[in-house]
Amino acid sequence: MLVTILLSKVIGPEEALNLFEKATIAWINNKTFQALEYMKLAMEGEIYLEDIPEFWYMLSRIELELGMVEEAKEALMNVLILDPGRSEIVTLLNTIDMFQENLIMKNTISYAQLFESFDGLFKGYEYFYSPVSVDSYGSNVIVLDAINSRLVFLKKDFYSVYKLPVKKPNSLKVDSTIHVAYYTDPKNGNIRKFNLLDLKDEGILVGGFTYPVIFDVDQAGRLLIYDSGTGKLYVLSHSGKKLVELSLDRGYNIAVINGAVFNYEKIYVQDLSNRSYKIFNTLTGKQLENIPFPSITSLPVTFDVDERGGIISLWTDGKFRYIFPKAKPIDISVNFDTSGINLIRYFPPFLFCSDIKKHKIYKFLLNTEKANYLVSISSYNINQNTVTVDFSLESLLGGYRIPGISPFLYVFDSKGRVGFDYTEVMKKPSVMVVNRIKDFFKDEINTLK
């Protein structure tokens, strides 16, 4: 008789605390998916009784950031069962319920107004030619110039150029949280990194693709990569690890897609071969919904998704359309020639467009029914001559970075409008390592700002 004995290592309470610490550090450094893996492993171990509520609370915070709302609510309920006196947990649960019940799910876009444009030919010098991709980083607009193999940083009256060590890169996405721009080397099948603080290429993140395209990066640092040679869509971690694989084949035919976008826990795919937008679950890769194209005479050139799941798209008939699931499509009024636009990127309230024919980047201001951001004043200081105000802007639904707000700032006193100085500060969070979780939440948390 053959007897098989399976041995598994038991995670003790100190090791569980160590995993909790690793999860916290990963979460602070925007490695949210890695933080989730650490927390799930910690929850499988032995945990000190007094620490169990904080483990569930930390798990809920990570799940909320990944869009796993129902799982987060379940974790928060477990905190209340173990520690009924936690008023902040009740408040958080009530806030989540309020947003789920009362959030305006649609924010219709009525028209787009040209706000600013950048010419590839500037002051007699060719900075970029046929821009294939565009993104934002703080108040900078970043352009990928495939013909000249370089990144171009644009501001109103200042351009700067950085040469890339590959030929004809074809796509670009910025992760502002960790100050990295990802771009593709399609000839060699690689995804590469460019450090936006040091302004240097950092080499290959991951390789092995046939002809890769970077479609998106989400707030958790995950990359959405399409391998056009195999017809597969991948979700990668910030370190290049494959997390999810989506097969888009139709029988023996490779699906033709020309865009895909993260939207919280969902992935939107623009599937030309099926003439529809497919929506998948980010964590499982399971298809959730299929939205047929509203036009039978034209096809979408490029698209992006707003914070409420509305699709902003440009079509071969030259029209911008706003498509919301189970609602009638709306044409967005644009008094502009769109024939050369190959890519759009949505950073509310702006829509960035790259024009490969005119070698320009356009920045449109979109008019929406409802506000996109919430202003929070963190501190102010008044002295004899000046008033200093520290404030932050946050998306009402989270996950969206703001591509420069200075054009919308005005200061008034009792006599009318006055001049002011504005400084944008990008802060990297600091990490605090504590030995006992209970003591941290009781005393040390009050020292944080």
C-alpha cells in the first residue's frame, strides 16, 4: 500500500506580521496586486488575536483600490464582527453604500473645445514627426516620436528631447505614481522602461512578444499589453509578471483589435473583427459584456473610457461619439478636422489627440454635465503680505491623474482678481515600519500628516 503524506508549512503569527508589513510597503509603493498577494498569504496563517481586525481592514483597503468593492465590504464587516466599536469602519461602509446607490453613473459629454496645440515643427526645429503615442506627466505632455526614436516633453513654450535606444517604438504609457514611462520595442518584442525622474532609459522590463503594443497602465501599476502576432491580450504586473491572459481568437482567425483600456476592475476592448466593445474582468479575464458598435457604415479609429464607464471614440466618418452602455450614442460636437488623428487619451477634463498627418498634438477641453474633481484644502497660512494655501485635487471616482490645473486657477480679494504664484508638488510617500500594529493604530497614527 502506498501512502502519500502532504506537508505544508504553517505560517506563524510573527511571519504573518512580516507579510502584513510587506503588503503595507508594497501598497504604499503602488504595487497593489503584490500587496494583495502578501495579504492573502498572511490571512492563511496564525494571527495574534488583537491583530485580526487590522489584517481584515488592510485587506479591505487593498481590495477597494483594485475595484473589488464587494470583497472589500465583506472584509470590513469582518472587522466589525471582531471589533464592533470601530466607528470609522461604519462610516466607510456607509460611504461605499452611498456611492453605490446615489452615484451619477453617467456624465454626458456635449462638446469639445480646442484648448491648446503643439506643433512638431517648433521655432524652426523638428521636435517630432508623425507622433504615434501621447501621454501626460504632471504638467508635461509626452510624445513618442517613432520615426526619430525619441521622447519629446512638451510645455507651452518649451520642448525637450530624449533619444531612445531602439528603432521605431510604437506605443507609450506613463505610470506617474512610480515616475516611469513604458514603451515598446516591437522589432525585438520587448517592453522597456524610461525613468522620468532621472530622464534615462532603464532597459527591458519584459520580452518574448511577437509585436507588442502597450494599451494602458492602471492605478495599481498593472500594464495592458497586446501581442498582435498572437492575438492575445495580457495583464502584467509592474515587474513584468503575467497576471491574466485574454484570448481574443475567433475560431481559427485572430481577432483584430485597435485599442484596450483599464477601467477599475474592468478591461474595455475595441474589437474590429466582432464590431463590438468587449468588457472583461481585470482579475479573472472573464468576459462580462458585449456592446455592439452603434454605426454600421464606419469603424472606430481610437477610443478611451471615462471614469463612469462611458466610451469616448473617434470614427472613420470623422465623428467623435460618446457611447454609454444601454443608452443612445451621442455625437460630440467638434468644429475641427479629425482626419489625421490616430490616438486619443482622456485625462479629465482634457482629451489629448495625436495627429500623424499634421504632426501635431491637440488638447481639447471637454464640456461635461457634472464635475470631475473634488478640491481639498489641507492647510493655509496668513501673514502680513501673503496668503499660502495648500490644496489637492482628487477624482470623484479615483484613479485619474490631472494633467495640469494652472489654467483654471483664479484668485480674488475684496477688490477683484489678483496675481498669484502656483507651484505643483509631486510627493513620494514615506514608509514607516512599526513593530506592533495595535500600538500603531492607537498612538503613532496620530503623528502622520
